[in-house]
Amino acid sequence: MSVNILYCEGGKNSPDIRIVANLLVGVCVIKPALSKKGLDRKILFIRQEKLLPGSTVAALKDRDFDQNDSEPVNSPKDWKVKDNEKDVQIGWSWERKEIENYLIDPEVVSRALGSKSPKIEDYQAALENSAKTIADYTAARIALSVCWQSYFPLQNCWGNVGIEHGHSFPPSLAESDCRYEIKNIVNNYKQVQPIGENKVMNSFDSLLYPCRIGGNRFKNFLTFFSGKDLLFGMKSELNSWGFQQPSDFRERVVNGIEKSPDNVWTWLPEWNQLRQLIQKAAF
């Protein structure tokens, strides 16, 4: 039996749930999972205990930051975990960092906003300028994300908190600011778990070139950078187009997707691929 229940990271009315529900309409039931923490064990438990007889259950989560910088292939990534020494597929993760990475894609923006969309060349220029602005901050966030150990992840962001759905974004994004904040975060982390500052700084140094203009991560910033950060980096341009906050722009795009008469999963290759994978999968 193909998957007919998909747990998706995000709350009941989150953009994640609303978008995935539109991408998979007629394919399966979407259930909010809130956090991905413990979601893999939850799926295993449901399957092993046969808590939902007659159903095939899987999950979808954000990619987040990781060490893999291979070229995007426009397909979700298999999500597998170890269970009794066996690899078990729980479901999939997005190929891009988070749902906002798709909502800010120029193709999606143009289709979702229609005649109310910014001129596509102006929008693409603003998006690329945002990527340039947040390049060093992205390198720092990735370094902090991949260097943690045990069960206590390092804080991987800083800045003003709570002004926009709890998303932190710093007022200054220079390399020197990133080094200063990395040092502070590592020193605070040492109170919980030992970690070498050099380890994180070396990782940051190795990520600067890939995240800057000319690097592979920059070339594919819609995959490897945070979509939320890219939105914040465009805040002044969004204001000029009549959007008071980045969340207003995001909500307008989500609404456009929900109201579109199109088969919206055809807008991006990965969206179409997700639908096909779920229709074909049997666990």
C-alpha cells in the first residue's frame, strides 16, 4: 500500500502544512508533527505497533543545515534511521533548507502573485543581493550547526528575536561580527558540553568561500541558505513593493498557492517529484 498518511514538520496552520496539503491533494492525509524532534521514533512506533491499521505512514521534514553540498537534483532526500542495526526509511526531507526556500523561488512568486508580483528581474536582483548580504552569516550558521555533539546542539543564530514569528536575524552581518558571535556561542556551550572553539572557527573558515559569490553553496543559495534569512535580507525591497513584513509577503505567496486553479505541484520539479515518490512508496 502506498503512503496515505504523511506527518509533516510544522504546526496545524503553518506554511509547511498548508503548502504540502496543496502539493499532495488527492494523494494522502497530511498531519502536523510540530517539531521533527522524535518524529522518526514516532513513525517507527506507529508502524511497529500497528496503531493505524490499514494505513501506511511516513514523514516529511526540513533539510536544515548540513555538510552535504552536492549539486541539487530537484528531488526530496530519503530520510533513513537505524533500527536494530537496519536502515529503515521514515520518509523524506526537503532538498532545500526549509519551506521558505520554495516560497521565495522566482517561479513560485510569479505564479502565486500573478499580476501583483514584483517585476521578475527586480525580484531576482533583490533575492541575489540578499544572498550576498547573508553569505558570511550563512557560513557561520552552517558551521555552528554541523559542529555540535551529543544531544545538545549549538545555538546557530543570533540577533533580534521575536519581531517576526520568533525568527532571529542580526543587525550586522560582517565576517568580524560572525567571528565574535561564534566565540560567544561556543563559550556559552562549554557550560553544557566541552567543545573546541578552533573546531567551529575552522569549519567557518572552510565554509566562507563556498557561501560567497563564486562558491557552490552561493550558486545554489535557494537550496543551501535559509529561506527565512533570505526573506529578511530583502526586507527593504519588500517594503518598497508594499509588504510591511517578510511574513506578509510569505503569507501572500501561500494564499496564492492555495487559491490557484493550477496543479501547483507542477510549478517546481521537486514538488512534482515529491508527489510521485509518495504515490509509489510502500514501507
